[in-house]
Amino acid sequence: MAFVGRAVQRVALAAWPSLSPLCRTSSRSYSSEPTNEKNVPYEMTLKQESGAASGPTKPLPRSADVVVIGGGSLGCQTIYHLAKMGMTNVVLLERDRLTAGTTWHTAGLLWQLRPSDVEVELLAHTRNVISKDLEEETGLHTGWIQNGGLFIASNKQRLDEYKRLMSLGKVYGIESYVLSPAETKDLYPLMNVDDLYGTLYVPKDGTMDPAGTCTTLTRAASAKGATVIENCPVTGIQVRTDDLGVRKVKAVETAHGTIETQCVVNCAGVWATKLGDMAGVKVPLIAMHHAYVVTERIEGIQNMPNVRDHDASVYLRLQGDALSVGGYEQNPIFWEEVNDKFAFSLFDLDWDVFMQHIEGAINRVPVLEQTGIKSTVCGPESFTADHKPLMGEAPEVRGFFLGCGFNSAGTQKKNYVELLASKSIYLLLCLL
Ligand SMILES: Cc1cc2nc3c(=O)[nH]c(=O)nc-3n(C[C@H](O)[C@H](O)[C@H](O)COP(=O)(O)OP(=O)(O)OC[C@H]3O[C@@H](n4cnc5c(N)ncnc54)[C@H](O)[C@@H]3O)c2cc1C
């Protein structure tokens, strides 16, 4: 069994060639090829329900008002919100099964307080949808866990920022508290608070379950008349040029037939650039490896809030009686050749890249040094140059909308797309 503390040693040993060659060899067990034998910390993924994938799960309609491409977090949220807005002739096409791309292995953290009032409002909306609205509409629990969120301030500037976030939260009715190091220790006894200035505690933050959320979203959308079709890869986008020289979406081609439509929403995650190419639209995102590790059981961790330490670039997500440890990679690995066959798949973890998260995590929760690592989860995620999502109609082709490039926040900021893009789709359709 790998230990969190030993992982740091292994990478350090690899960095000094005069030390044991055995250690150096064992530290580099990664590959850029996908693997698919690893487990994510969910009891169920939609893959397990799928069985043999042979042809589309429903017949394709001849035409639709909107075709949403991709059945991940963004696609499912988009079709749900379109249906809720009264658009029923809408279709979602997923190449494999729902969540098969990035969504199935997301950490699913949802923090409501962000340094932008638009984001705060949208995150609060997302939280309401997955913690309340969907359950009321479908009678199904999405798997939402409200264990709270704790932001770490290890310098005065960060604490000042959190105080401002608390004020912003008050405007939007989001309960939050700035805690002293001693109060933080009371709340989270396993935490090292010696180097803390304070923390920001948001009791109604939590964690979403990707399979549960996407199933419930598509059930709710289907109940309102939307159509969700799995095992149906999109192979082409037909575009026409009108008399004024304006390029417009005409139809979506699949391996199983063509759907006439004037409106497409590209929610294909890291594959969105390929869908863009089909329509002659540039989608400026890049696919990178993004990862977390899941620890063995930690006594006393149960019911603790999720933790985000921005300065150490690390998060600790409660995983039952264990933790998932992850963060933003400073020296990420790009996924240069995005592979169409990659469904419910993962990469091997590169410990050199991941090491920085482990050091920060051990500093914050020292018991981690003696805790085993149960599994690693390293998957593809799309990032953009300005760390903002790509949303709305593409300038090159009328009726071709983007809902992608979510910079590792695609499960929590999804209503960005639904609220903004779906409203503009709706308005556009009214104008056509
Ligand atoms: C390790 C890790 C941890 C993360 N943790 C968090 C977190 O804590 N909080 C958070 O908010 N976000 C997190 N994220 C990010 C989040 O998971 C993603 O932003 C989100 O899942 C992306 O959803 P999506 O719908 O855009 O893409 P995807 O889930 O990839 O969905 C795209 C879908 O399009 C389908 N598709 C592709 N091509 C075609 C085609 N030609 N025809 C039809 N379908 C097609 C794919 O099969 C796929 O199912 C994390 C990501 C990773 C990798």
C-alpha cells in the first residue's frame, strides 16, 4: 500500500540521482496512455448500468429545436434547464453513456462563495437545483451531501479576502462565518492550525454525486418532453450559408441518422474542439490531466467539512471516512491527442506533478502522512486561457452554442451555461 507521506519521499528520491535507483524507478510508474481499470470513490457509475452498447437507446427524431451534444454535467444541466424553460422539442446526444467523459470521476465539490457576485448567484442556484428542486420534481435524491466547506487563510491578505467573501455572501443570503484558528480546531480537530490566520466556514457547501445528479437531471428533462439518446456519436454538423452570407447550423449528423436543427449546444467537454471543427468553429480550450487521490480510512474524519487551501493549491474532500486529496497542477500534463474511444477511462497518475498537493495536504492534516492511498483518479479536464468557461453563440456560425471549457469547475458552475446560454438560445429561437 502507498502512503501519502511516502509518495513525497519517492518523488524527492527521484529528484536526486545519487539515491537509491530502486526508488527512482518506482516513482515513475505513469504513462500518458489512458487506463480504465481504476475505481472512483462512488458506489455506482452509470457505466455499470449500461450493459452492451449497441446502437442508440432511442430512435432519432427527424428534427429538433435544439440538439445538445454531450451527456456530461454540462449537457444534462443544459437540457434540464431548456426543458424547464418550456422547450420540449430538444434532444441530447451522448456518444457513450451519460457521464462517460470527465463527469463520472469528478470530485464534485461545490463552494458557494466566489469573488464574483454573478458566480455566487449562479452557484447558489446550482446548489438549490441539486439539493432541493430536482428531488421535489422527481422524488429522487441526487446524492447531494451537505458537509460544509472550509477555506484556509494562511496569510492576512487571504483572511481579508475571505472577510470580503463573507460580506458578499450576506447579500445573497449565504450563511458563512470567519473562524479563528482555535474555533477552526474545534470544528476540525485533525487540522494543523499553527500557521493559520483564520478560516471561512460555509455550512451549506457540500459535494454532489455525478451519476445521481445527471440521472436526475435527465429524468426531470425527459418528464417535461426532452429526449435523451445515449450510444449515439455525433459525426458531423451541417452548416448552410444564407443569402446574406451568414453561416447557420442546418443539421446534426450521427452514425445512426441526421437531425435537422437550427441550434446546437456543444457540451462535449475536452472533445468540444472536435465538434467545433465539424462546424468550422474554433473552440479555444486545451485538455489536461487533472487528478486527486483517495486515502484509506482516517479515524475522526467523518462528517468534517471539505477544505480548500488556496495558497497551498490543495483541497481535501470528505469521502465517507476517508479523504480525496487534489488541487490545481502547476506543471500539468497536456492531453495532446484527445482520443474518441476514451469513455469511463482514467490516466495513470504522475506523482511528480501531484507531489505539491501532498505536501500541502500533510501540512494541513498531519495524520495524512501515515495514511494509505486507496486509489488515484486522474482524468481529462478542459482549461481555457483566462480560466473562464466558453459560453454562448460562436461568432463563426449562427446557432452553434458553446457550453464547455469549465476549468475544473464544471460540476459546480454549470448553471452558468444553463442560465446564460439557454436563455440566449431561447431568445434566438424566438427570433428565428
Ligand atoms: C480529477 C477531477 C476533479 C474534479 N473536481 C471537480 C470539483 O470538485 N468540482 C467541480 O465543479 N468540477 C470538478 N472537476 C471538473 C468537472 O468534473 C468538469 O468540469 C465537468 O465534469 C465537465 O463536464 P462536461 O459536461 O463539460 O464534460 P464531460 O463530462 O466530459 O461530458 C462531455 C460528454 O460529451 C460526450 N461526447 C464527446 N464527443 C461526442 C460526440 N461526438 N458525440 C456525442 N457525444 C460526445 C462524451 O462522451 C462526454 O460524455 C473535476 C475534474 C477532474 C478531472
